[in-house]
Amino acid sequence: MFDPDLFISWMAEQGNGSLAALIRDASWASGRERKSATRWLSRIEALGTVTIDWRSGRWNTNPCEVTDLPGGIQTALLAGARPAGPAFYQKRGAVAVPQQPDESGIPLPTVLWLQYTDLSGLHEFAASAGAMVAPCAAESAARSLSALAPGPVTSPPAHDSPADRLDPATGQFRPVGVLSRRPEPGLYRFTQFGQLHRYALLREPARQTAPGRAHTSPALPEQTWHSVDDRRTGIHHVLRPSAFPLRWRADSRAGNAGRSTVGRMTVDRRAPLPRAQERAAVLCSGLASLRTPDSEHYDGVPLSIADRIARTLHRRLETA
């Protein structure tokens, strides 16, 4: 049976490598197809275990560290790639929290929390576990988020190849066939090198008419294509702020602590969080999102971090 914690320890020992080889190894070890292994690795990245460069096809593990969870609850998370199994850390006072299986069918690694009464206990645990003590990783990740902006200007898809355009109303791509001479602005998906999906954003500047000028036969504004990392990022460029809103509900046990109040952040699966925003949400608890057919739920997220995530995506956050 596949042991996700053992696989993470192996990754910590390797440190870095080829993404294609990692997908192959995860597929072999789990007994699942490569597509499922790829989705599982995306979940592992959100947990803060590894950083993956999906474009260059490389990965590297993140250092093992003990970091406070937000909310002032005196509970820390053992984050990053752990070189040892959960039992090693449990003997030193950590609490092991099993996670629900991923929808790919591949188990997720155990979450390890440490409750402490003073900072000396936190540092003693870190020293015995061979880990570093770091400031709240969730807050650091949230602060590092930058507002969503179009990527560099890029060349359009080849005119003799078919492409799909995202329908913002449904969150689904629709085939448009071969691109016309002046395609409709939006997010496009096309195939490169016969198999790789690529995404590009087509933008059209607003028309501007000089004061006193007639509105007769204005020149069409120049369209520009911009590179987009993936669908997760691209979809937020074309959605209205109110479409598929992000929602946050305070935890009934959290009390009233203003913007530090923790709660559950819910995201529509038609517009999932980009990877950087998802990592900030996941690091609030160390738990992978709870997935339902329509939504993803992130627990333990303070209102301040939920609001930061929404603002960087130019999206509306509904609170309750």
C-alpha cells in the first residue's frame, strides 16, 4: 500500500529533480495513472511540501520548519518536506492528524501539529526534530501575494490550429475552431507541440476618442496576447468580481477578533484558486482543502488572509 509520508521523506532526501521523473515515480509507487499522480503532486505543492515549476519541468522540496498557525491559538505546524515519518515527531510531542483521501485515490500525507504554552517549548521541539522555527508561514505567504496582472506579451496561437475559449458564465472551455482574423477577447487554450496545453489571454484596450472628434470610423484598437501560466490563473483575469464569489464564514468557536477571526473560506471549483493563493489558504491549517463536487473549503483561514487572497485576484469576498 502506498505510504504518502514515506514518499515525502524520499522527496526530502532527493531535494530536487525532474518533474516528469517525479510524476513517473509517484504513479509507480501509488499504482495510479500519471494523470492522477500529477493531480496529487499539485495537492502536495499546495501543502507547502514542494515547489514545482510546471513550465520548466523541475521541482525542489521546501525546508522542514515549525511555523505558527494564525489566530493566536498556540499551535504550530510542521511544514515543508519532512525527512522522517510521523512517529518520529509524535515521540517529541507532535499530534498526527490524518487527512481524507484525495479524489485521485492517492492518500495525502499526515498533518503534524504541535501545541505549546511558551516559545521555549516550540524551539525545543524544533531542535529535537532537526527543523527550523519560522514566523507564521500563512501570513508570510499572504503578504507575498501580488495583484493579478497579465503576463508578458506573447505570440498568438497558430492560425491553422484549433483553440478553445473560456466561457466566463460556465467556467468551461468551448471550441472555437481555427482563430479568425480578429478573435473575441478572453482566455484561450490551445495545443503546442501536439500535446501540451498552453493558455493565453487576449486583451483589447478600451477605445478612446479625442475631445471634439467625431465618432466616425474609429480605428480598431490593437489586440494583444499575453502568456498565462495555467487555467487557474487565467480564469480570474476574465471573470467579473461578483462571478463565482469567494465566501468566508467565521468559525462559531472563534469569538470576535476582528480581521484575525478564523473561519472557512469557500471557493467555487469552476474558478479554483491559483497555486500561490491556495498555498496561503492551506498553510492556515496545514490541511488540504475539503473538496465537494462544486466547492473547495479551506479551514482556519483568518478574515484578513481571505480578504488578501480575494483582493489580489480582483474578486469579491462575501462574508457571513
